[in-house]
Amino acid sequence: MSTPTPPDWRSANRALWDERVPLHVAGDFYDLEGFRAGAEALRDFELAEVGDVTGKTLLHLQCHIGTDTMSWARHGAARVVGLDFSGPAVRAARELAAEIGLSPERADFVEADMYDAPAAVPDEAYDIVYTGVGALCWLPDIERWARTAASLLAPGGFLYLAEFHPLTDVLDDETGTRVVRDYFARGAQVEEAPGTYADLGAQTVDNRSVEWQHPLGDVVSALASAGLRLEFLHEHDASLFPRFASFERSADGYYRFPDTHARIPLMYSLRASKP
Ligand SMILES: C[S@@+](CC[C@H](N)C(=O)[O-])C[C@H]1O[C@@H](n2cnc3c(N)ncnc32)[C@H](O)[C@@H]1O
């Protein structure tokens, strides 16, 4: 249900994420054993679109347990910093970094709210600011997000964002063929749901979430207002998880509608640079 922002939005969301971190660390979804052994955590389109990161500095906003953050270091970034407001997530990321031999100089992790990032991160600016899927829906103010991210970019640097497409939020969960929710609903969406995308049946107690839907136009306009120049905006016909009951898993590991379903964008990615 779309409502005014509840005053406890941050503490409710943080409690939810804090509880889910140990489930993600122990479960198969993030496959930490494979990650420790060198498995790739990033998606192929992200690697292609971000390009060569050798020698660059990279800040990952809302880094969760840091697998994506550390993967950029494995691809040659000189220094990566991950930021997340969940203490357990940051501690898990630090432990993982130590286990795979990344020193705090190479991979540093900071516990802070995204909006407080400029005061919390150890460096003034970064060559790349990266944000991965499932992040923007936890933030109430997309213009403030864009201003904050832009302020952390070095001149000539770029922001790279990969996200689920907001069009998928408006369709019915079973077939994805009917529009059942408002694309332009900008109020807080408060829900109570146990489990996690990484373990749907997990028993959890901190189940209250407060999320926001951000129309694509709002995201792009916010980046433009923050002084960034859009280099590309790609829409993808594939998703990372079975968002709709009718999705089928393709040979490339992504999920898509069956061929009988007209295609719509399921994820998007963009790059925006600081002049
Ligand atoms: C779905 S996860 C991101 C997933 C990430 N792309 C990955 O696959 O590892 C969302 C993350 O955002 C963090 N988060 C949510 N709201 C936040 C906020 N206001 N400030 C900082 N981090 C936040 C959560 O703690 C969680 O780790």
C-alpha cells in the first residue's frame, strides 16, 4: 500500500536487512564458497558496460555483503570501498575480504546510511560510483540519492547503475500480463513479508519493509539535475530471478517470459559521467 513515509522507515529496513545477512552468508544464493574460490559475482552486462577498471577507485553504494564490490577489485580496481547501513553486512564483507586476501587498503567497508556517504567514506572522490540491483527501492528521495552519488565522483568519473526495471513493479505477479499497480505511485510501500529472495521459506521476525518505486524518468532526471551526463541507458529483456510465475530460465542463466509473451524491459543499466 502506498502511504506517507513512516518515521521508522530506516530502522525497520535496517532490522530487516540485519536479520537477513546471516541467511545470505550461510545460504546457496550468494554461494560464498564459490566466491572464495574465485567465482564471478558480477553480471556479464555489468562487466561489459563498466569496462576496464584497472587502476581505478570504485565506491559501491548499498554493497550488502560485498561480493560485487570485491569482484571489481578482482578485476583490477586499485581500491574499492563498499558502503551499507547494515552492520552485519559490513562485518560479513570485511571478513570475506580478509579471507580472500584483500587488505583494507584494497577493499574497505563502511557502515553508514547511503545519504550520509560523503561524511562516512574514507576518500573525497572516486573514479567510479557503482550501484547494483535491488538498491534504489530502499531510498525515499531519488534526487538526494543522485546528488549524493554525484558529489562522490571525481571529475571525469562515472556513475554506473544496474536496476530492476520499474515497469515490472506494476504487473500482476503470476503472468505479468496485466497492469495492476500504479507506475507513478511515489509514496512509501509498507509490507510485511517473511523470508528473503535468497531463501523464500526462511523463518524471519523482522519482516516490515518500507520501499519506494522510482519511475525511470525520475532516475534519469535526477542524475541530469545533479550535473551528470548520461552516456547510455540500456533496457534488458532478462531478469536475475523468477520475478513472475511464468518466467522461464534461459540457457544464459537469466530469467525471461516465455516466447509467447511480448517482451518488456525487466532490468536497466545506465552510465552517467561527471564532466
Ligand atoms: C538487495 S541488497 C543489494 C544487493 C546487491 N546488489 C547484491 O546483490 O549484493 C540492498 C542493500 O541495501 C542496503 N540498504 C538499504 N537501505 C539503505 C540505506 N538507506 N543506506 C545504506 N544501505 C542501505 C541493505 O542493507 C542491503 O544490503
